[in-house]
Amino acid sequence: MTQKIALVTGASRGLGKDSVLQLAKKGFDIILTYQTKREFADEVVKEIESIGQKAFALSLDISTTAGFDQFTTEVKNILDTQFSSAKLDALVNNAGIGINQSFETTTEEIVDLMTNIHFKGPYFLTQKLLPLLNDGSSIVNISSGLARFSSPGYSAYGAMKAAIDALSRYQALELGHRKIRVNALAPGAIETDFDGGVVRDMSEVNKHLASEAALGRVGLPDDIGSVVAFLGSDDSKWINAQRIEVSGGYRI
């Protein structure tokens, strides 16, 4: 089998963790990032290795571009020393946080943070990593259902994810000459620790959100990870410049 390598940001837990496990099951070796919880990342590395694939964890703060050059150098070193100068075949821009704050009380600092983490970070990290991507590779940008439907308190977050949807189309257009595909994947309500684990841990919230989905439940990490792996692989070789919402038919 041809060697395939994926880089996934924010993959020490939640959707990112499930995404790298699903990619590994498809035969990808993994470079994953974490921000502070090295022990969680190390556990994910062990799980990937138990599947039979190589895995490496690197620290990355997506909220500032200051470390992107160093990070890119670290990725290149891994590719050179562990993979005989191979390049990446998939890049998944997943790292992010959620902040629930009403529009009336959202501060400039919150908007700056959301911009840096959810738009500026993925924008310039992808730009830095372009020389390390193979022609014909896949970029998956994690968007959000909140870019289509609205929920109180997510004006800054949802606006940045809408920007990611637009960016994905522009990237697909401008990287097409290298046969690089770019798609946005927009999860609906998922049982993770996003926004303090509200969907997972608060039964009334979970029940209400499930009632608004055509399939009658909220999502699980596997519902997203399997689609990330599909979009990252050649199974989706003719899908490009699309926003794919994975929400069980929420508010349709």
C-alpha cells in the first residue's frame, strides 16, 4: 500500500482524536498537534500505533502565527527523518475553541481570539505548509453548522466559521493547478467537551438539540471522524470546494 501521511491540528481529544484514528484505519500515518495536554496526545499516538500506523505529536498554538515557522520546520524534520523525505497527503485544520457570549457583550478581545484561532491561524498555517503538501493532496477545513443556522451567543464563532467556508472555496480555486482538493466539513451538535461539554453533559440541552435533528439525535465524534477520513482520502477524489454539513439533518 502506498504510504499516506496526514497532519491534523487539535487532535489530542474530541473530533480531532476520532479523525486521526479513522484516518489511521484508512492506512494514514499521522502527525497530530496539541496545545498543552501532551499526555493526551501521547495516548492518541499509542492508539494509532496499536492500529499499525506511525504517529507523532507536536505542540502548536494555533492562536498566534509566531510559532508557525518553527512548527513547519518540525514537520519537515519528521517527514525527512521518519518518512524518507515524503510529503503530506492530507491536512485537517481542526484545532479550535468555543466561546458562548451574547453579541451585546462580546468584546474586541473575544473577536480577535476567534479570528486568530478559527480564521487567521488556519489561513497562514496552510500557507506555510503548502511546500510540504503533495500535489493531489486533500485539505479539510473544519467549519460548523453554526455558519448556516444561528444560536444565541455564537456570533463571533459562527462568523469565523462562515469565513472558513468561503476560504475553502478560494483555496480550492487557487490550489487546483496542483490538484489539491479543499473542502469544509461543518459538524452539527456533537457530544464532545466543546464549550465545556454542554451537549454531552447537559441532558436537557442534548434532548432539545436531538429533537431538532431529522435523525433524532445529536452527533458522536465517530460521525465526524469517519467523514474527515473520507474527505482526506482518495475515496473523495472528485469532491472539491464543497461545504459538507454533518449534522443529522439539523434544522432543515
